[in-house]
Amino acid sequence: MLKQKKIILSLVSGFLLALGWPPLPTAFLLMLGLLPLLIIHQQYLGNSRPHFKLWRWAYLSMLIFNSSTTWWVWNASPSGCIMMLLANSLIMSLPFLLFSFTNKLLPKTGHWSLVFYYMAIEYVHFNWSASWPWLTLGKGLAAFPFFIQWYEFTGEMGGTFLILIFNVWFFKIIVNQVVQKIWQPILGLILIYVFSILLMQRSELKPDSAKAIECVISQPNINPYTEKFSDGENYIDAQEQLRLGLDVAKPFITPQTTLLVLPETAITGWNQESELNQSSLLKPVRQMTDSTGLTILSGAETVDMYRTAKKPTLTARYDSFSNVWWDCYNTALLFQNNKVDSIYHKSRLVPGVEKMPFEFLEQLSINLGGTSGSLGVSKIPINFVVTKHLKIAPLICYESVFGDYAAEFVRDSANALAVITNDGWWGNTPGFKQHLLFGAIRCIETRKEMLRSANTGVSAKIDVFGNISHATKYNERIAFKCSIVPNDIHTFYVRNGNLIGKLSCWIAGIFLSISVVIAFRKNKLPLVSNPD
């Protein structure tokens, strides 16, 4: 019966986390989502080697959480989805294994170690080769931008810290049977909300309408499975795809329009970067910017060719028929004055889809037909200079999930953000809605306005407070006009990066080191001879 109770508690934990995840407006459930696992751990106190016993229940909870919130990856890759769910659940369950180990040796502070173990592993998950930080707990508050204005100081991991602290706080109230103190965490949430509202009242965050720049956003709505690429059954050739994206936007373009944004891979095909300004495919885009004052930002598929004997880059592939090496890229292009002015290659790639997770696997990759290995990347962030007043960060799809990376563009003087994406891979699921909300977090962290162009999904404009406007519907071909106000604000988070994540790694390391030393000493004590 006790085991059955643990199964129920583990299931409840997983479903509480899932039900609290955006786009559902129930983020308060995240404050309680880990409570059942802490109760399971309480039941193991006094048992020998409780760590792995707790870990298996934590793994079940995290597997439910992952499966319930990111199941839509199945639409793009069933096998990849299964591997992602199993691996990410394992990573997210490890903090509970470490916490149980530390709590047995440091019972007075053990529960707080869970906070720092969890945050340390989240931080690592942002920064290693197999990163998939889609379920960083702080993203769970994205549906309530008015509550998380303080992310400009902490980034989204401040939200993770808050959620973990409140889970432990509620647990302490329950286990110590002091329910009359429930007002304390509730008051804490109210004070945080008031602080967040006050942050929105500062005059420096109010947009200066005199600096507004007119923009047009295009959503071509081309199905990525059947229409966009040459293996699709209803493939639309590259010229027609580009025409659709431009034609839907042209009615909104005026002489005052400064920027037109087209989505990720709006330009498809074999586009050699050395020949972009001679390409007949790109001629309509270049001509639209000729002596008009219009600048166009567009996603594209591009390649670089190398005629060398040795492999020129880690990601280069070899074509034995032509005797050349080549790199392919997911690219953002900036068109100005009838030419391609700037090029940026997507650098935060989706593991298993756009890159091999680890460099040594790149060496082992083989060509089985079609694309093998990883895409090439830009080594540093590259901002696009639209006008002397507008310098925009061209984030491509998955890159908008990484707060630290967006901040790098801003530190390099970007005064606005753009996200070009193709959320049609996931179908009409919560995936594209979550992705939209995560973009709002980037705006709060950096206090920059964002233009978002989705091939399919939601195109929108997002302000410095994370408020979304001009949102399009899923599966519609449409364009809209909006204005963007650049600013040169550098938030604490932009200036200092993810300090809370780095600090958590140090504190987690201290907890673990002390625990290992104590465990080692305790294991040695029985070997010491008794002088009596």
C-alpha cells in the first residue's frame, strides 16, 4: 500500500507540473509541483540508501512532465522525441538524487540543497552540447508577464529559484504542521507582484513615439512537411515561396516603411553565399531595397563551398562527385541598397536535428543520403544595422529560448530583437504557443522590443514588458504593419549575464563537496581501532 501511495504521489507531481505549464494560465501549480516528491523523500527518512529509491520516483514525475508538455516534438521526429523525453527526464531527475544524498548527511540544510542542485543542472543544460532548456522552470511563468518584470535582474532562472523556494517553503509548513503560517508564502507572492508592477512604472521604459520605426511582418504560411522543401508531395518551388512571402506584405509597405521581416527559411534551396548578389532567385528581394529606403530581413538556406584537400571546418561535408567540401547553414540575411549587406548563421542549434550533440560524434558522422552531420554556425553574435538608429538582433527560432545568448547581442549594441522562425514543424499544438511566450521573456530580460515573423505559428510584436500585440492566427497567410521603438537600455541581466545560474553552480558544488567529505569520513570511522 505504501508503494502505491508513492506511485500516486509521483504521478501527482508530474501532472501538477504539466498543468502549471504555459500556455495554460495555471502557473501557481508549479509552486506545488515538487511537494509530492518531497513527501516521498520524507517517507524514506531512516531507510538505508534512500537516494536511488527517491530518484526512480523523481524520474517518473519528470517523464510525465516532459511527455505532457513537449509531446509535440513527435510531429517532427518520433524517434527523436522518444530519446529527448527519456534523456531530458533523466537530467531533470538528477537533482533529487543529489539532494537525497546531501540531506542524509546535512539534514538541517538538505532541503535547500535541492534548490541549488536543480538550478545548477538547469544552468549546465543551457551551456552544454546537448542543451534542451525548453522546460527551465522559470519559463513556466511566461504566461504572466506582469508578474515577472524582475527578470530584468535575474533572467528566467530567477523564476526557477522562486518556484523551488516556494515548493520547499510549502513543504516545511506541511511537515511541521504549522498551516497557520500559510499566509507567509502567499504574502511573499503578493509582494513580488507589487514589486513587478512598480518596475513597469519607470519613465525610462516608456516608448518614445518620436523614435518609432515603421515595420512590416510577413507570415507566408507554407507547410514545412508538404510544401516548403523539395521532398514534399506538394512542393512549391523556391521562387514561388518567396513571391508568396513578398506579395502578402506589399499592400502594407508604404514610403515610410523601414523594415520588412520574412521568416526562417523564407528563401530555400542551394544558395551559395559567394553568389548571393548575383542570384536570380534573390533578385526580387534586392530590387525592393533599391533606392527605396526599405531594408529586408529574411531567413534563408545557404551554403559555403571549399575546394581543398583537407576538411576545412568541423561541420563541413564532402561531395565526392564534385570533389568539394561544403557547409550548409540556417541563415539570416539583411538586404539593403540592392544587395545582401549582412549574413548571420544560426548558432544555437537543435541537438539531434541541426547538429550532432558532441564534437566527437561529428567525426563519426557518415552520409547515408541527404543531410548528415551538423549545420555551420557563426562564431559570434552578429547584429544587423538597419539604420543609424536601429541595430537589430536576428535570433533564429530555437535561439530565442536562450536568455544569455540574446543578451550577448544586446551587449554588442543591439537595440531591438527579431525572431524569425518556422513553428509549423510542431503542428497546431502547444509548442508554437510556448515558443511565442518564451520570446516575451527575452523582451523583459533585455527591455528590448521584438519583431516576430513565423512562417507558420504566431507572428507578433512584443514590447519591453512582454506584452504581445498584432498576434496572427495559426495557419493563415497574412502580413501586418507595426512600429518598433529601439532603445539603448542595458539591464542588470544584460550587463552581468546569468549570475544566479553561475552562483548556483558554486553553491551546489560546495554542498556536494561537503557531503562527499562527510560520507567519506563516516565510512572510514568503523575502520579506526578502538583504544579500549
